[in-house]
Amino acid sequence: MNYMPTFDRRTFLVSSAAAGLSLGFHIPFSDEAQAQAATPEVNAWVVIKPDDTVVIRIARSEMGQGTRTGLAQLVAEELQCDWSKVTTEYPTPGQNVARNRVWQNFSTGGSRGIRESNEYVRKGGAAARMMLIAAAANEWNVPASECRAENSVITHQPSGRTTTYGKVAEAASKLEAPKDVPLKDVKDWTIAGKPLKRLDTAPKTNGTQIYGLDIKLPGMLVASIKESPLLNGKVKSFDASKAEGKPGVRKVVQVGDNAVAVIGDTFYQTKTALAGMPIEWDGGDNVKVSSDTIAAMLKEGLGAEQAFVGNKAGDAKAALASAAKRVEAVYSYPFQAHATMEPMNATALYTPDRCQVWCPTQNGEAALAVCAEAAGLPVAKCDVYKYDLGGGFGRRGMSDYVRQAVTVAKQMPGMPVKLIWSREDDMTHDFYHPISQCKLSAGFDTAGNLTALHMRISSQSILAYVFPQNLQNGMDPAVFQGLTPNSPEGHFGYSIPNLLIDHAMRNTAVRPGFWRGVNTNQNAIYVECFMDELAHATGQDPLAFRQKLLADHPKHLAVLNAVAERAGWDKPAPAGIYRGLAQFMGYGSYVAAVAEVSVNNGQLKVHRIVAATNSGHAVNPAQIGRQVAGSFVYGLSAALYGECTVKDGRMQQENFDTYEVMRMDEMPKVETIVMPSNDFWGGVGEPTISVAAPAVLNAIFAATGKRIREIPLKNHDLKTA
């Protein structure tokens, strides 16, 4: 858990002057902090207190996905500690830098929290266990090989003597860390791999959990900000006198070249003053941008000669030209907002010698770098204190709000300032899920075999905007998520002799970003809905059609067969219920789903979804089930309602009245099949989002005979064709 110190104003001022309010593991602000500082760490991952409380440090961010509990399970498994006494805390990115990145990656996204850090966090727990055993063995003057640890108790097996972790932790902390750290076999796991309750459930249900918006520091001010509502627009002029002098207002400042902020005593006062202040904006040529102009640009890309090739086998164009039967379709996918429940916010304290930020972030090290840059200080004189996120979904991987908070705080040196975005600014200044169109062309031989597929994607590139240095000779490889020939991250499962999947990059004025599931979301719709079209066009059962094409990819096939069997695909559905299915691979995991829907007088009801996931290893099967269900909330919200449109250079959706999400009464029953093969590490939080929409869209076709090729469904009449 994050430690939030309590201290009076005098303590705050003295500490601020002396150390720039350096909150950390060893800065004593209270009796509790002093006790923590007096407890030496066994190693960077593990702190054990005299009462046997085990504090496990988690570098990745918790935003509801269960990373805190899963990573703690992996450390505790190797530590062989008493799980009932485990708690957690975040180290800071500043400490990570100062300690030669001992905690390694602080970035949390792409379902990588566990799958990319599992080995080194397990070794952290194993090394701590070995050091604790060595300390006990030294005390008893016996070989460490004669001792074993279990449930935070060390036993000398020949004599039966025992001691606890808390009693030897200080001695263990003085030992040299072992260089050879073997890990347990998965079959011997007793904590990892088990459906344990999450560590953060209680504070999130009893109201004690602290989020960024909850942070309170003595003397803290609040800032409201208004960015240009025009795409890439700039501040032309503003009349600060209309806000200055209003109750509670301290200062009006321009932030960068595109925003204005009001700093004051309360959010209500600053937001009200900002709303009444005239601001003129300059949008340049982007005022001409609209959803129609963007759609036209993407449509042009569907037929362009130049394109980046992501997957190629045989000669798809020649095979299509000579095919006995051809089927074509064009699909599209809109901009979508992250719509986190907690708007962007950050609290910053700047002095000429130090700058600190308290905030919810998915990338602590990136936030630290931005903090230092905005403050004009060395990284060593800055730090970022992470808090649990009230939603992230990729949005809080960006640090624009951190930069703004520091920029504003520099106007009030020595005083903490909490910057809070309004819901409207949060919704209209997102890094949006990229918009795209896709043209698919398939060819069959006279026997009804699929011989060729050309899939042309026309879309903007996230990497071109966010990480242009990661482009590969101009190509964005992330566009081809789930479509590559052999990537362990997500490869195309269907065996088609002549295949061409390419991308015409068409970047828009709307800034794109990583949105939970990213490009697997639209890619799965394009592939899986078109596969359904091909099955029906040739009179084949959608399941049997896929099974034949997936024969060479057994893991893809296994999850598909599992959902089909559980859903009873080979049996008639209940009266009025229709089924659709989909499979895909993303974030290193294999997923599939069967959706059961009804459509009555144009009204859609999703009754049931059966979902299968093979993530290789399953650290917490119960949490995987929860993540799968949660991913369908997100995926179905996008399919039903998610769309951001542009008019006159402005995003039109400003709040939840125009950007809807699923309600509780719309949520279907989700049955999860967790089927780990224990031979790789895959992700969990994002993969199953990809199959939510195509499974439902295919079920809608079964129910109505209507093929929906663009979402959201709110824009379509679902009455029977």
C-alpha cells in the first residue's frame, strides 16, 4: 500500500525546507514512518518487520487489474512466507534510478506487469528466503542446507529448532545476496497459482483507499485548467482580470502554448473562475477537420499502391485474380476515449532545489523524467510518488498532466498545488484509440477452399505520434497486433496459402494513444467477422470453417474448441437465442469467446458469454476470471456505444451523456474457462477484449441476417433484415 504520512503544518514546513518534502522509505515524518525506517530491508523486494509482517515492494501500477496481488503472490511463493501477513508498498522511480534500477521496469501496460517481470520478482523473493535461512543457520551455527523455510518459520530439521522471519530479518539484511538463485517448479507452487483474495479489496470497499484525487497536503492549493478545444490549438489571448479577484483565486497562468490555469483555494472556486474567463483560441487549418474528412482520407488508403507489409505468404493478389469465388467487405473502427472514472490529476511541490509529484501513473519513470524536465532540475532532485489509479487503460501511460502540474506549481514555489482536470477536458483531450478502416478480399477455389486473403488496413499510427523512434523503416509494427506470421506477442492463427496483410498509414490531427487492447480490438473484428462472412458465403458452419484453418495452430484451436463445447455449439440454442464466436491471440495469450444474444424488435440483449483464456501460467485463476469479465465490460461498452467524432476541429463527446458506457443491467453472464498450459507467460488484462465485439457481432448476424461492419451498435437499426 502507499504510505501517506500524517503531519502537522510545522512539521511540514520544517521538512520541506530541509529536504523538499522527501517522502520515502526512510524519511521519518511520523512514528509509523520511523518504525519503517528502523526496519532494514532483507533486499529491495522484501522488508520483514519484527512482528513478521512482510512488506513486498511492487514497482508496477495497480489500476484494478490485480497486478499488486499477482506479483506479491510470486514473491511470496519463493519467499515461503505467511500470506496472511503480507502487505505491499510502491517504491518510487527516483529510488529506482538511485539504486541502479533495482526494481527494473515501472511501466504498466500491454498486459506486461506479470509476464515480463515474473522471473526477477520471483528471484527477489527466493534470494530473501535464502538470506533469512542463512541468518538463522549462522545463529545456530549449523549448515544452511539443514534448514528449511515455510510459512515465515525457519526450521533446523535435525534438531527441530525454529525461529521466525521477523527474528532474523535484521541479521539477514547484513548478508551478501546470493548469486545463484534457483526458482521453484510450477508444480510445487502453494501461493502462486492459487485463487487467493486480492490484497486491495478491503480498502477499495471500505473507502480507505487513497487515489490521486484524495491527496491532501498542508497548505495545498488547487488548479483548474482549460486546454484549447481545437485540435492542436493554441492560446491566442485571455482576459485574466475576469478571474483575478474572484473568491479564492490566487493566480492565473498560461500553461505551455495551449492552456490556461487558475490557481486557488478550492476546485469549485478555480473551476468557476476559469469558466467565466474569456479565452480566444487559434486552431489553424485543423478547424476544417471533421469525421467526414478523416473517413475520406482513410478510404483513399484502402486502394493506395504503397503500403507496409506485416504478413505475407504466396501471392495473394494473383490468387484473388484467378479465384473461382471472391468475397469482399470493408469494416471500420472509430476513435474511442479511455473514459477513466478518475480524471487526470497530479499534485506537485516545486522549490528551486527539489520537485516532487504525487499522482496516479502507469509509468512512474516517464513521469519522473517529465517532472525533471518541466522543473528544470536534475532527475536526482525530483521524485514521483505513485498512487492507485482510478482507471488507466493506457491513458495514464502518458504524462502530459504531470508536466502541467509541475509547470503550474513552479508559479507557487514552496506550496503544493493539485491540478485537476474537469471531466470535459479529460474527455476532449485524450490520446484516443486510433481510427481505422479495413478492406478484406478473399478467394475460394471450386471446392470451396479458402485460397487467398488480402487484408488492407488504413489507419493512423500510434507509434508515429507517441514513439516515432520505434518505427521500423517507417512501419508501425504495432498495427499488426495479432496478425503477424510468428510473433509470440500475437500471431495470425489461420493457415491460408496466399496471404497479404498490409497497412496504409494515414495519420490524422487527432492524437492517438494506447487504449486497452490497442490494435487487437479492431484487428479481431476485421478477421473474425470476415471469417464468419466467408463461412456463411460458402455454406459452412462458422466453427467447422475455423477449425479447418486453425489445424496447424493447436493453441488457437484449443481455446476455440473449449468455448464451443462449453456453450453447446453442437446443440440448438434456446428459443430466441443466437450464437456467435471468435478467437484471437494477443499479448502472448490465446483467447476465444461464444456470445449468446437475442434481438427483439431491434433491441439487443447479450445474455451470456463463454470465454476461454490460455495465458500459459495462471498466477491467480480467480483474478483471471475477474479480468476476463471486466474486459468484456470494456469491450462491450466500446461495441455498443464507444465513438468519438470530430466537427470543425473539435471532439464532440464531452461527458458520459454523449460517451456512454455499459450499465449493470446490460452486463451478460460471463463464464470463464482458464486453461493454462504452463509453458509460457501471457497477459491477461487485455487479450479477451478483442473477442468481445466480434463474437457479439457474429451473433447479431445469426439473429437478424444483418452484417454490421462498423461500431458502435447504437448507430444501427438491428431489426431483422
